[in-house]
Amino acid sequence: MKSKKNMNRREFIRTTASAAAFTIVPGHVLGGMKHVAPSDKLNVANIGCGTQGLREMSGLLTNPDVQVTTVCDPNKFTTNYVDWSRYGLRNTIRETMGDSNWGENLNGIPGGRDVGKEMVEKYYARKTSSGNYKGCTSYADFRELLEKEKDIDVVKVMTPDHLHAAVSVAAMKKNRHVVMHKPIANRMHEARVTLNTTRETGVNTHFLAWSQRSGLETALDWIRNGAIGKLQEIHNWSNRPVWPQWMSKPDESPEVPEGFDWDLWLGPVPHRPYHPNYTHAVFRGWYDFGAGSIADMGHYSLWPLFMAFGIDIPPKSAEAYGTTTCTIDNHVSRKLHNDVSFPYSCIIRFSFPGQKELPAFKLFWYDGGMKPPTPDELDEEDKELPAEGMMFVGDKGKILASFHGDSPRIIPERRMKEFTGSAKPPEDKVVRNERVWIDAFKKGEPSPGHFSKTGPVTETILLGAVALRAGKKVKYDSNQMKITNDKEANQYLYREYRKGWEM
């Protein structure tokens, strides 16, 4: 008889079926991690138990094809998290646990690995006849988790941006599939390392900013057929940030909260004193920890655009303009130099070479309340641009599209009628759900949101931060990953690493 070590998945399941009809065999036991049999559940490690990590974990727990087996966060438990509503997360936790009184004595917004573990075990306990379940492990350090937990099929990365590359690369090198929130990384070098590791290891991956929008395909079809003439510009704007952004590092050094491993949270970033202004939802505003509003919301609008329009060659240059601020120093007003955080608002212009279907064009990004001037086509109708949106500008007209999936339309309305025969825009169908990666991982097929598809949009978004920090137009050679007109600006493609975290 063959040893279990040498059996393939089918042989093992066949020989053990009569003994354990309901046994779930982890994917790694047979045939490696490249494929998970349809009969198996995906064993998931949830790394990052902040507000978004916990909120999304609720959906994982209720999915019958997934088993959350372990949670990880350098924060054990606190109630000082920041969220978009006072009780929204608490109510989600209550519903998941089946406990309408959970957290009634807590002041603030909860989070941390203890909450994650409790969510997992109380949810699965509800599904057992005994009402008990203690099958969730918990870790502060993702590296320890990856060494000890051998039954994991998938690592879901829900950490702050600066840890995305470190966690995902470590997981892939352990032959684990990876699901990750945006961005791929907050440094160009780390993004390249992540994408190279994806290719080298052959594991399956999914980038959670993935979506398909039929409205973008409609807009492209209109452009192909001359609705706005030759495409010249694409404008995209967001009302982000929706978090405070500081113009300098904090001076005070409060004590690290009990149960919070500050060194682990810093990860690859050189040591600095703890301050709450760096953590939780506000990390996005710092160059060291986040990637700004364009990484937060730009992925949701730009990545579907890049995929629908076939934009696969990165920009050749970027120039950025950010909000300036002043300070009073000994009764004298002077400009405040800020190289630690993204500005309150900015405009970035990217210059793209011709693509497979598109001529050379400019892409404009706006945030912090900035947006293009109201075009004449809307003035004609006494309308204004929405708070968030996208606009395609050609030499003979414009198409207006929503940020969040409302149908695109040619403006003004009379032009829409002339070109399509109707003033009513076609429905914009948006597909975005967890089933796409779960089904792909179980079938052993590449996810439609595979990391390999993210290169051009990732380079675009990260180049924007380089232009902001350089304070000038930067010319970029993607093949060499190099700024060609400003040697000093190349430092922003990398980071200084803490010992032991080099990439």
C-alpha cells in the first residue's frame, strides 16, 4: 500500500472515505497548494483584525466554502479604533456571533485579534450540536503563524498598506494563496517584488479591488465609434481623504497601549515612537504607512478602467500639485515643508503613451475636494459635476461616468440622443464579490483579480506619490523602474528597511 505521503488527493480521499465521510482534507496535504478540490473548504488565515478586517471576516464566516482557522494582529484588544459609524462594526459583530448584547459595556470601537478569535469561535459554535467550538488559533506575528499553521490554504491580508508586500510575499513563499486589499504595496520596489513572487511561486492570488463594470465597456465602445472624437484626457476625482492628515510628525510620545506590539505593527518601517495618529484608519495619509487617497479609492475606479480599456503600458511621466500650508515661526510666516504625509488635496497629471486601442492620452487624478472645472456641456444644462466621478474628454465631446457604477452618459443630453437615439443611458452592471476568488481557488484557475493584472495601475498610483514628494514633473522608465530626470526622486521608489525586514 502506498504511504499517505506519496498518495495523490484522489487516492487519499478514496481510501479514507468509508472511515470519515465528512472529513475535510486541507489542500496542502495532497497535491500542493496549486489546487483545492471542490469538496474541500478553503482554510483561511485572516491577517489584520482592525475594523475592515473584522467587517469582511463576517462575510467569510458565513460562506459555506470557507473555514476561518486562524487570526492575526499585533493588537490584542483595544476600543480605540476609528470607523465610519459609531456602532456599525459592533452591530456586525453582534449579528455574526448571534449575541445581541455583545459589547454593550464597551466604550469606543473595538478591534484586535481577541475580537477576531471570539467572532470565529462563537459563529462556528452556533453551527455545532454541542454549542462549543475552540478551533481558531491566534497570533500577533504573521511570520510565526506561517511557520506553525500547516493547514492554511489562503492568507487574507487586511493590514495597513506598508505591510501588504511583506505579508503577501512571505505567504506566497510558504505556498499559500493570497487575497489582499489595495494597494499591492506602498513602494514601487515592493510592488515589483510582490508581482515577481506571484509569478515565481505560481500560487493563486486575488486583489480585492477587482470589479467588472459594463458601463466602462460601453464608454469604450462609444469612443471607438467616434462619440467624442479622438480621446485626449481621462479625469478621475474623489472626495477622499475621509481621515485627518497631518503635515508633520507628532512631537509627543505617548505610551504604547497595553497588548499592542508596536514593533510588529511597524514591520519594515524604521523605528519611531508610538503615536495613535499613525495607526488604524488614519495610517493612509502617511507616506511611510499608506499610499494616499488615490490608492484608497483610485483602485476602485482606475483598475476596472485599465482592464476595460486595455491600458497595459504604464505612464511615462507624472506631475503633481498639492495643497500648501504655512506656519508661524517667531512671528514670521513661512511655508511648511512636508515630506511625511500626503497633502490635504492634490491634482496629479499622468502622461500615457499610446496603448493597443488608445492614442497617447493624459490621466488626471483629483482628491480632497478638487475636481475638474464644470464642462460647458453641463453648464448648458445648468448642472455640475458630482462629488466623485470620471470623465472622458475627446476633441469632439465628453462622456461622464460615475465613480461608483452609475451609468455613463454622453454630455450634454442632446448629444446623447443624437448618438444613441435615447437620452436614457444603458445600465451599468457592476460585478464585485468574494465568490470569484473562492471559485477560482477551488478550481485551480487564475482569479479574474489575479495580482499579475495589477502592474500598470499599481505603477501609476505609486508614481503619483513619487511626483508629489519630488515636487516636480518626473519622467519614468518602467522597464528600468527608474526616474530618469531626477536622480534624487528615485529614493521614493524604495524604503529604508528595519533590520530583518529587507525585501
